[in-house]
Amino acid sequence: MKTLRLILGDQLNRYHSWFNKIDQNITYVLMEVRTETDYVWHHIQKVAGFFAAMQEFAKELEQQGHHVIYIKLNDEHNLQSFESNIDQLISIHQFEHFEYQLPDEYRVDQLEKNYILTLSITHKVFDTEHFFSKREELEEFFKGKKLFIMEGFYQYMRKKHRVLMQGDEPLTGKWNYDSENRKRLPNNHLPAYPLVFNNDVTEIVHEIKKANVRTIGTIDPANFVWPVNREQSLELLEFFVKECLPMFGTYQDAMTPHSWSIYHSRLSFTMNTKMLAPLEVINRAIKEWENNNNKITYNQLEGFVRQIIGWREYMRGIYWAKMPEYAELNYFGNQNTLPDWYWTGKTKMNCLKYSILQSLEHAYAHHIQRLMITGNFALLAGVNPDEVDAWYLGIYIDALQWVEITNTRGMSQFADGGIAGTKPYVSSASYIDKMSHYCGSCYYNKAKRTGDKACPFNSLYWNFYDQHENKLAKNQRISMMYKAWNKMEPSLKSEILEQAEYYLKYINEL
Ligand SMILES: Cc1cc2nc3c(=O)[nH]c(=O)nc-3n(C[C@H](O)[C@H](O)[C@H](O)COP(=O)(O)OP(=O)(O)OC[C@H]3O[C@@H](n4cnc5c(N)ncnc54)[C@H](O)[C@@H]3O)c2cc1C
Ligand code: SF4
């Protein structure tokens, strides 16, 4: 049967069973369409990175003998949406059957589901053969339970997939080494310079500009740093296990203006596009630890494995259990707008300036910058989660809604009221100073709560607790904060709240 198979930009899995055999009756289609470039303002590196990786993948399939149609952004016959292009191809080439893989994003999933209802030819849908868990697995695991606790799901995944296990027990007798993974970088400690690539994406960037796609951030098109094919992805994985894994856990929560990725893997883009599989990533890390366990302590490995088989799968499970309602949740009813400097980095607050500037320059910030700097501030400033989501979904090279929204609206903004996390991740300057090198040279004074140059995080932090007392005071994980707040002199409390009000009023000048 003459078959058309759709490959989405985040389905670049060379080892998918689709590609096991060459079949002249099967045509694969990949397409660059405006419905994907325009649903949010993406970072230019994100758009270029996806297109470059798609083009490489198409080339590779062709070299293997598969029949491929690749529709470029400015192709004359590009109708700029999946459905219209597929309709056009079916009619031109007289395809008799259509196949696609389960999309990771709800938006595209709905679109495909509705589209196949309109088809007059037969169709079939396939799994992406990428994740450890099925879409519904987390929901089934937590059936009947009020809380979705990550640790329980993580342990279940470790047992089910026999990862770092000895019989039914965790390999070392302990499941989680997070408490060992909270160190600040020593002064003068410079992590290895991140491995970057020199991909030439000039032509792609030219086409994006020609089409007037609205983007954010910057790019050096002749030296595009992100991996765009499987070989480069494997190189990045090798670099990670050799140069970063030995320190990954220890400095996982550390922040510094002197390194944009510290010991993080930067593998999220290659995994989210499926150029690498999560199983091979953790297996490679485990092998490196087995061969060098005198050099790599177990907490480094367990911390890394947990992010992938734990957090990544957990977030995806929450997404499929809770969408589409999840995208509307706004537990605190936040309505403020995102400060202008989120788009420019032009703020006097060092922590935010560096985290935003590096995001604009590299389309990347590591987890603790996303959670405890940009996310923390947005929550303290009462920004509408729709705006926060749009920013995160656009700016990061790895941003796909299934993993972006659960982390942003859920974990970071607590807009889900405690599904993805058990308490809001907010902090004053003391945490930021403890974990980073940002505060020392900041315009603001980390120790001051009120008055000239007082760090905005300090007053906004107490203001947040004050405002949301009715929703948070009963949460046992934060009841200590309310004890401290209620012990303060009323005059001091008023001063702090006034300072917060002033900062919120002049937020664009911070
Ligand atoms: C507000 C916010 C928004 C985020 N948006 C995204 C996003 O759009 N896309 C995305 O892939 N991740 C997102 N994350 C999760 C995490 O920050 C990134 O996966 C990570 O920073 C990517 O860099 P890395 O590959 O160097 O990660 P590493 O620190 O090296 O971690 C290894 C891998 O573990 C996985 N991982 C780690 N933490 C998480 C997590 N919380 N959820 C899911 N997977 C995780 C990633 O696949 C990552 O590549 C977000 C986190 C926050 C707090
Ligand atoms: S003093 Fe405040 S604003 Fe400045 S870097 Fe520290 S936490 Fe950020």
C-alpha cells in the first residue's frame, strides 16, 4: 500500500522500528511550517536547531535508501501547516495509507487526532519508542492517590527497568543522594569549558529571516553550538561522562556568572528531539561510573540518573494525566505582566541579568537558574503563568510543552496548587547567595530587606508569604516561614510590605 509517514521535528529517532527496513512503498515527510514557528516567540537558536536537525535526519534517511520528502520553510508549495501539506501530498502522490507517531505535545496530538477523522484513506498511529513509561503510566501508578510524589514514581521506574538495583533493593541500599548534591562552586573553581560544535546554519537562518519569523535571542550562524545529528549528540554524551559526570551531582545546584552550564550535560535538546534515547544516556553514564568508581562517586551518578528516569518521565506523566486543564491553572490568581527586561537582560539584579543574558546568548540556562532565579522572581512578582510559560517555551532550545509547562506552571510557579511540587520554590537573597557567585558584585545589597539598594528578592519574598497566607499557611513544609513572619515586629512587616509594593510598582526599573 502506498504509505505516507509523518516525522515531526522532535521525532528524530534513528532506531525507531519504522526504519528497520527500506520499503519503496513508504514515503517519509518532514516539514518546516509556520504553525510551529509562530505559536510562541522562539529563540532563533531553537528554530535553527530544530530545522538543522530535521534536515540532517532527512539526509541520513535518504542515504540509507528511504524515500523522503522534505518541505522547507519557504518552498513554493509549502501550505504552512501539517494538515494542509499532508492533504496536498496525498492528492498529488495518491497515497493510500497515512501513519504518524504519537506527538509529545497535547496541541499537536489533538491536531493529529482531529485530522485523521477527516481522512478518506486508512491510517495508523505508532509509539515513538523513546520514553521509559507510557503516557498513562504515571496516572495508573498514582490511581486513587491525592499526591503525585516524584520519589515514589522514581523508585518504581528504577525497579521496573532494573536501573541501579540489586535484586529488589537499590544498589547501595539508599535510593536518593540529593542531600549530597547541594554544594556551591568554590571561588576560583572554573568548570571545563563546554563542548560546542561549529555547525554552519547560515542558510537556515537566512530562510527564517526571509520568512519574517519573529524570534528572540542571538545566534552565530557559522558556528552553531548545539548538536544537530546523532554523531554530535553522542560526542556530547561522551564529553559529559568524561568531563562533567565526576562533578555533576556535587555542583548540580551551583550558579556562577563565569560558566553557562557548569557540569550540566546540555543533553536535553538531543533527548527531546530523540536523537539520543534516555536509556542509552543513563547506560553510558552507569558504564562510566562502573569503570571509574574510584573517580566518580555514586552521588554524581544517582543524581544524573534520577533527573532522567525520575524527573523527566514524571513530568511527562503529569502532563498526560492533567492536560488540557493544566495549561489553565493559576492557583494564586497571578495577573501581573512579565518585566520587560526578561526579553533583554537589562536589569541591575546580577542573578537575573546573568541568567537572562546567557539564555538569550545560548538558548540555555541550567535547572537551578530556571527554577531559583527567573522562575523564583516571576512567582514573587505575581506574574501571570501564561506569560511565564510563553517565555520559557520560547527561550530554551529544549522547550517542548510536555516538559516546559509541567516545570514552569507546575514546579516553578506552583500554579497547579501542588501537583508537580509539594511547595512553592521561592527564596530570598540568602539562598541565591549561598548557591552562587552573583550577589558579591551586585548593585543591590543581599543583606538588606528595606531601604536604598535592598535586594528585591528579600521584600518580595515576605510579601509573597503574606499575600498567600490563606493558601499556604497550612502547608507543613512551610509553616516555619509563617512562624518567622508572625514573630516580626508589625512596624518591620509594614516596611517590608511597602518596599515590596514599591518594587512591584517600578518593576521595569529594577
Ligand atoms: C521553569 C523551568 C522550565 C523548564 N523547562 C524545560 C524545558 O522546556 N525542556 C526541558 O527539557 N527541561 C526543562 N526544564 C527542566 C530542566 O531545567 C532542563 O531539563 C535542564 O536544565 C536541561 O539542561 P541539561 O540537559 O544540561 O540538564 P542536566 O542538568 O544535565 O540534567 C540531565 C537531564 O535530566 C533531565 N531533567 C533534569 N531536570 C528535569 C526536570 N525538572 N524535568 C524534566 N527533565 C529533567 C533533562 O532531560 C536533562 O537533559 C525546566 C525547568 C524549570 C525549572
Ligand atoms: S543581591 Fe539580590 S538581586 Fe543581587 S544577585 Fe543577589 S539575590 Fe540577585
